[in-house]
Amino acid sequence: MADMILDAKGLNCPLPILRAKKALKELPSGGTLEVQATDPGAVKDFEAFCRTTGNELVEHHMDGNTYVFLIRHTG
Amino acid sequence: MLDETNAKSMSIIVTKGTLDWAYPPFILATTAAAMGLDVTMFFTFYGLHLLKKDLNLKVSTLGNPGMEMPMGGMHMAMPNIMAALPGASALTTNMMKNLIKKKGVASIQELRDLAIEADVNMIACQMTMDLFEIKREDMIDGPSVGGAASWVEVATKSDINLYI
């Protein structure tokens, strides 16, 4: 279970990334954030976001029509 | 923290002031800022309108045959002769604003607020202000006012420089 859950369903690029960044700021180092998104572009974008910012993309999967990302705040 | 000091930087020259062309600079600026880059936006010519307190952005299909609106599962383009008629631009703008809402795309106002919140450095072009008689008080508070040299200085130190 993630420390924080961000519902970004229905939002389009770049809002899921921007909201995730904001949420990560509120998390202590090592904390985990679950992002739920419906934007198919989010998959590639969250991978790129995590690689660039040094946060860890622990895993991502699909839950019905929703993309679920688990990010650890390691930045 | 790593995500605060990526040490990379990006500058964007923003030259266009229509609803459609307002998107690329603000999307890239906010995203780059979220990814830890220092971002500078230089607003010049029609791009300067994007700094106005009162954003009243429009879009026209006139002279833009590439602009097709999704409609009932199809795509519709407007012939130039119709796009030139009075009210055509207002109609197109309304259609686009409805699409933006429906598809969960941020408004320009929202992206601009997010850019300011993310400390994106904004520079308003002094020459454009003089040329089009745009007063400092017509624009939002944040941006500084400068000229080409201000951008060149930033650009020489930036990893990415874009002209939009």
C-alpha cells in the first residue's frame, strides 16, 4: 500500500506528471506514491520522469482502464 | 534533493499568441520544471499576449488546412472561404475550448499558474511592449521585462533552447 494515492484519471498531458511532482514534494524521502491515470501517454512519460528526476518507478500495471504507477520518492 | 537540483536548464522563445500555439511552450515549461530543470520563457511579439492578466485567446482555421476538429467520429476542416467569415473564429475557438474541457486538457490559465508556481523565469520583451503599446500593468505580476540580450545570456547557459 502506497503512502499516498494520486487520482489523475481523466487528466491529459502534462497534468498527471505535474500533479505527481507536487505530490512527491509532500512525501518524505523513501515514501511511496501511487498514481492512477487514464492517459495512455503516461506510461512512457512516467518512465522518463522517474529516470530524469532520480525517483524510482517501482512498478506499473493496468487495473481495468487505469494505469497504476508506484513511485518511490528517492529524489 | 536530487529532484530539485537537476542542474539542467531550458529556455523557450514564445512568439505566438493563439489558443493552440499557447500550449507547446507552457506544457514544455511546466513539465521541464517538474523534472527539475531551470526554465526561462521569453515572451515576444504575439507571444506577449500570453502574459496578459486577461487571457482572451482565440484560434482560427483560416490559412490552416491542417486543423481538423473531431466531430461525431469524423474529422471536419473548414474551407478558408468559410473561416474568413465573421464569427467563424469565435465558433472555432468555442469548439476547441469545449474539446479541451472534455478531454481533460489543462487550460492555458492553469498551465501559466503552474509555471509561475514552479518558479519558471518569465521575461516580457520590452520592444514588443513598446511596439504594441502593452503596459506593464496589463500583464501579470511575475515576469521581468528585458530584451534580446537577456535571452541570449540565458541561452548561452541553457542545455535546451527552443523557439516556438
